[in-house]
Amino acid sequence: MAKPTPLVAGNWKMNGLNTALAEIEALSGLLGGKDTPACDVMICPPATLLSRLADAADGSSIAVGGQDCHQNVSGAHTGDISAQMLKDAGASAVIVGHSERRADHGESDKTVHDKAVAAWDAGLKAIICVGETESQRDAGETIQVVEGQLAGSIPEGATADNMVVAYEPVWAIGTGRTPTADDVAAVHAAMRAALEARFGAETGGSVALLYGGSVKPGNAVELMGVANVNGALVGGASLKAADFDGIIDAYRG
Ligand code: PEP
């Protein structure tokens, strides 16, 4: 059975002006000057920087992704961006269902599902995010919530090539707090079992499952060492090349 290919992806969120391109050059230099990590590396900048960042990353091992896409290909959707446009700008993947989109824009599992289909139609990998809120965790509902989000957000036809799943507990995002390694292991084992049950052992066993939420250089080795964790989705610590590379270090000898 094929093993998941780990991915360390940076989500810059609504951060980054022209000057942030220097971070890509710095990251490219760090990646080129050290041992090749046993993971793929991706940066998801704001859409305004996508094409310039794709140009800056050209020839390096850094892939570029979008942070969200509209579910339609084109049309009267002021301010929105289609998956095809992201692809056209140089993206190879797009994050869908990030908890900030679910909370700030009322995105349902059905919306996330439709965005993932749009990503696939455009030839992009979908990075599908799930995760419980703090009150859901306190109520003992974590596994149930995550399984429900997986069932509702992942379309039929998912493969290890067209999808990555990111488990991001909402209460751990940007807070400096993380679940224990045992807690992460329990959720990732449940996600793996759910994917295997739905898509079969080969596909379900080879989809990369990322952990996201306050990953830093100081905790990356422990979190990336948890069973069924195949990389990280990184917010704050992806903004500085040296910090992000410190997380990638978890995948170097
Ligand atoms: C995120 O929002 O995807 C994230 C993981 O953020 P942070 O690393 O800042 O917690």
C-alpha cells in the first residue's frame, strides 16, 4: 500500500505585501542549502501575491496554493475567486473549509464539498480542513464532529492525489495551545478509519492527514511524530522563512 506523502503547508491568511516575496527567496535558499526534507512544501499566500509568488518559487521545491475558492467556475460573484483562476495564477492546490471560512463566512460542509469538487475540476488538490470548537471538545464531541465534517465535506472520488485532509482544532489555531500527542493520535486514527471505511484501504490509507493549530519549530517533531500525522498546516509560523523551515526540519534526518 502506498504511504501518504507528507506535506508541510503554510497558510499566510490575510498577511503579506510585496515585501513578503523576500521570505520565499529566503525559504528557497534554506531548502536548497540543507538536506532535502522527506515532505512536500507549500505556501498559500493571499490571492494578490499568488502569481508573483509562483514566479518567485519557480525552479524551487516550493509549491503554491490558494486559501479558498468559489464553488462556481465564473460569474457574478463580486470579490470571489474561482479554482480555475487560482490554477491560472500558478496554484497547484487550494485550502477549503478552513475554520475561519466556516466561521466568518458561514460555510457549511456542503459548501466545502462543492468547493472541493470545483478544485478538482480545475486540476487543483483540495486541502480540506476539519476540526472541533473548544465547546465541542469540552462536551466530548470531538470525534463525532470531525467524522461528520469529513462525511459532509469530502466528495466522492477522493484520492491521495487530489486531496489532503487537515485536522485543525479551532481552539488551537493562533492560540499557542495544542492538543496532547495522544489527543491528536486519537483524532487522526479516527480520520484514517473513516477514510478507509469510505474509500477503501488503499486510498484511505494513503491520503495525507495534516495536523494544524499552533505548530512551531519547538513542537513540530513531537506533533509530526504522532501516528497518522503526515505533515502540518501552519499559520503564524509560516510567515517567517526561518520559523517555517524550523518546522520542515521535523522531516529532515
Ligand atoms: C491555521 O489557521 O491554519 C493555523 C494552523 O494557524 P496557526 O498555525 O497560526 O495556529
